[in-house]
Amino acid sequence: MNSQESRSGAQTTQGNWRERLYNPYTVMWLVVLMYTIKVATKLSAGYLTNSPVFISDGYHNLSDILQAFAVMVVVYMARRPPNTDYPLGKSNIEFFSSLVIGLSLLVLGAQFALQSLVGLLYYLPQADQAVRAYITFLPDHKPLLTDASSYPWLIGIMAGSGLLSWLVSRYQITVGRSTGHTSLVADGEETASDGRIELIAMLGVVGQFLFGAPWLEYPLALLVATLVIHTGKELFMQAFRALLQHSLPQEVEEEIMAITMDVAGVSDLLTLKTFQVGQVAVCLLTLRTKLGAEKVGFVRLGVEQRLTDYLKEAGYISSEIHLKFKGEAVRRYRIAYAIAQSNTGMVVAPDLQTASHLAICDVEDGHITRARMEVKPAQPEPFLHEKLVDRLFVFSAGQQAPALKQLIAVKPGEKAIEIVQSTVLMPDLLGL
Amino acid sequence: MNPKQTKLIIGVDYFRNIDRVPNLAFARALMQYLDVELIHVRATAPGADMTHLAEEQATRIRQDVSRLTQVPEDCVVIVPDFPPGALIIDNFPDRNRQNLIWLAPMDERGLTTRHRGSANDASIMVPFGNGNSCLKALQLAAPIARGSGAALLFYHTTWKIPGLASVKADDHMCREAIAIRKALEEEATAQSLPFRTLIETADDVADGIVQAAVLQRSRLIVMPRSQTVEVGDYCLRVFDKSPVPVITIGKEVTS
């Protein structure tokens, strides 16, 4: 094996390691392992010290193991390739698990907040009594039943558990974001919340151990409960929005609009619809352009490429950009020029009386697209009305000019035809 | 072909086509960037029997152009035709007039109406091959880039050399193109103009140029017409395909 082959072999091995490290199943198996250790240690310590905090947390972690398996199933389904029935794949299933995890965090946060309030009230007996008089269903406070010899063990278990949760949650979130698995990110957030709760529980034990003041735990616990509820709400709302195909966030849509209008050839952005399928951003745009098909191909490329780049930067694993082009809305109307014959050719006549011809011009957005030269009829006014002309241009010089803005007489109900000064005398400058 | 040295003439046809307002907007911007004071407007003068009205028509055209461009009326010059070397803004150039420079605005309303963010993200593209004429295109592109606050983008697409495995497009460039690249980059450096160079192996040269212009946020493509190609001039093909405004420099201007 020469050095080049050996280098390429090393690169492949490195690539395999990275692939394994970023494999969602590797992460989730690690999560299962972590929770198994936690369940074993917390339940053992809980039953040995008769600690309801440790026992309930141990059972909570047991449910986390089941949740980890559920996430694996969801990831498996989300990774299935798209087919004709599900052209965008089934990655939205991840939002179902995010929804459930978000909801469970909301419940967990509320439960934790309630326990903390009960804990605080326990140290204020009068207030406790008063509150319980009104809220009869308040749970009883379960203090930690430990002795001096068990404190170091309990502190060690909770500190180790909290640290593990923090490390594993970071790993889950990183892999979830890089592979586009929302459920992994959500589960990572849940693991992080567990870690925070464990650290607070540890502070309670430390408080009791060092100062004989276990109440120290509860104000902090209320703070953590708020964080947990906030995380739960975010996960829930994100999943809810994605499942109901809510638009992408406003700032993302604004950037999409700005980027689109930045591409040469786009006259206007008529409609924009966006939503999310899994971590795929979907954008449906209707654009206005004046350009022909060959040029529009490059406009399409520019919009697609630049939006794809932006959405990737914005954190979406991929994007689907669908563009529809519409031609320019044209404002059409009709004008006329009074034309007279001079010795050297046609010119714009100074007035209707001296005109020998009338050039009836179809105008689109200020541009004469069609002009027809008609011999001036004996009665030009009705003729101009019949042709739906709304302005007649003449070229009269000098003193006559300001006084010219007169109207051709019209019958009641007819729109007046305005006589206005032409800028040019020579009809060829009008394309005539 | 330094615009300042040769007193470049910037012109538009009056009422010639649909794009009167954008044409005048581009003319106004170029006057500013190229330090040109006058705008030349081509308009047919009346015949001998109407000479008394000729001045009236000229006055009205001057007033109209002045109103649309904010250029003083006495800086609007009415001409019967454009002299060789003039830069004309028009979406429908006369392709046979090789002694003029044509700027087609396409559907753009001005040189700086798009492109948000950092000005240097936007670019003025000078595609180059293995001929010297692109150096003359740079002489025109440089003040426009400086004036509009855009970077210069030198673009080259090359055919792959058979048997050469390198995936780097630069490695497939011919010697002449490498020399031209060096000259362009040296000139931009000498003028303290920000620039970037993009070398590709596009399947089609014209498509490659237009695609790069769109993706690299070019405000303008400045290209000379080929001195030798009679059919399929890349410059005209780019003109036909590009949504980005294009300046084509007639071959008699660069020869």
C-alpha cells in the first residue's frame, strides 16, 4: 500500500467515525444507556435512603428510556425515502414526537413548579395552612430522609447525573440539528431540562447538608420550572406550527422577499407561500417579469440558488423552491396624433383643423405598439370617440401652446378627449 | 478607450422604444460614473420647410429629458445621429453598427436599484478569454464599478484539457488566458479597485457567463464584440440570454 492509498484509507476511517458519531441511532442508544444507569442508581439510592425525590426521578428516567425508543422509531420512519404517496417523505412525523415531548415538558415544568411551591409553603406553616384552606388538592411535601453518611453519595449521584444529562443533551441537539431530526433536538432539550432539575435537586441536598436549610432548593427550582415550561412551550409551538403548515418565521419570509427582489429580471413578487416539512423549507413564489423565456431561465436559476443558499444558512437542512412566472400586467389605452402633410413629409399638425390624417395609436405602458394612419374624416370628433381615443396630440408652437388645452365637444355621457401638446414634431420619433 | 480621455458620448434615442425612462436613468448614472456632462439625444429634425419649428421641438425634448434626468437643459444635446464610439442605452441595438457601444438595460430600472447589503457583494462583470479586447472593456467597467460601489468580477470559463485530471478550473486555462487574467488583476490592483476572479469549466460559455452574473449579483456585464467571430459571437449570445444589463462594445471601437 503506497502513501496515497494509506492516506485515503485513513480519511475513510475518519469519515466512518464521523458518520457513526453523527448517526441518530448511536446518539439514542447512548441516551438509553445513560438513562439505564440513572434509573439503576437513582432507584437504588432512593429506596436505600427512603427518598421520594430520588425514587420519583428514577421512575421519570424510566419513562425517558421508553421515550428514547419512541424517538428511534420516529427517526426510522422520518428517514424513509419519499415515494409517490409521500413525495416530501414522512419527516413531519418528527413533529408529532416534538409535540408530545413539548407537552410532556409543559406538564413536567408545571409539576415541578407545584412541588417547589409546596416545598416553600412547608417552611411557612401559616401560609401553608391558609393556602390549603382554599386549594385542597395541593400535594403533601415529601422531605428528603437522609443521614450524614448518605449525603456525599446523593450529591455525587445527582451531580454526575446532571453532568451526564448536560453532555448528552448537547450531543443530541448537535446531531439533531446537523442531521435535521427535530425529534432528536426536542429529546435533547428534554434531557437538558432533566439535567437542570437534577442540579436543583442536588442543590437541595447540598443546602440541607451544609446549612441545614433544604428550603434553598425551592426558589431555584421555581426558576428552573419556568425554564422547563418555556422550552416545552417552544417545542410544542414549533411542532404545532409545522404540523399545521404555518408560514416560516416572519424574518425568514422577509429575507426571502428581499433576496427575490434582488435578482435581476424580477419585476415584482406577487405571492409568497412558505411552510416546513420536517427540516425542509418549502417556498411557493409567483413572480412577475417582463423578460422572455430564455432570460427567465436564468432568473429562475438565480432565485432558486440564492434562496437555497439562504435557507441553508437559516438552519433548514434543505429546501424546495417552486417558482411561477407571470408576464407584466400591461396598462393599455389609445391615443391619436393629428398628422399634417408638409412639403418634406409628415409632421404632427398644429391643430385638428389643419390635420390631413389621424394616427390612431395603441399604447402599452407608454409605448406605441400599433399605429394606424387614417385619413381624417369629415367629422373627426365622433370618429375619435368611436376609436376610444382619450387624448389627441398636436404640435403648435409659440403663443398658441398654453391656450391649447381645450376639450373636443362631447355628447352627454361620453368621456372627453383631451387635446395635448406633443413633445415631438416628427412622427418617426414616435415610431410612426 | 478611457472615457475621460476620449470624452465619451452617452446617448439615448428619444421616444425610440418602451424603455425611455430606464434608458435615461442608466444614462444619468453613467454620466455620473464616467464624469460626462452632456447627454446626447437622437431626434430627427424637421425638414427644410419646418425649420421654424425645429427649435421648438428641440426645446421640448430638452425640457422633457431634463425633467426625467435632472440634467440641466443646456446639457441635453439633440443630435441627428450618434458619432462613432458613443455609448448608447437601448434594449434594441443595431447589431451591425460595430462602431458604437451599446448598453441594454434589459428589464432593470437602474444600475443600483437592486443589491442590498454590502456594496462589494455586487459586481460589474468583465468576462475574459484569450484576447486583449477585455482590457478595453475593463477601462469602461472600472469607473462604473468605482462609481457604483461594486467590485469587479473577472470571469473566465475554459474547456477542460483532455487527460488533465485536476478538478481546479484554473489548471485548465490556456497560457494566453492566464496572461490576460494577470493583466486584468494587475490593472484592478493598480486602480485600487476591489475585484474577484471566477474561473469555471461551464458547458456553454454564454450560459456560464450569464449564470455567474446572476449568482454573483452582477449589476452589469461589460463585453467586447469579437474581432474575428462572424457567427455565434459570445457577446451577442450573452446579450440574448441575460436578465442582467449588458454593455457590448463594437469591434470597431476596440480595434
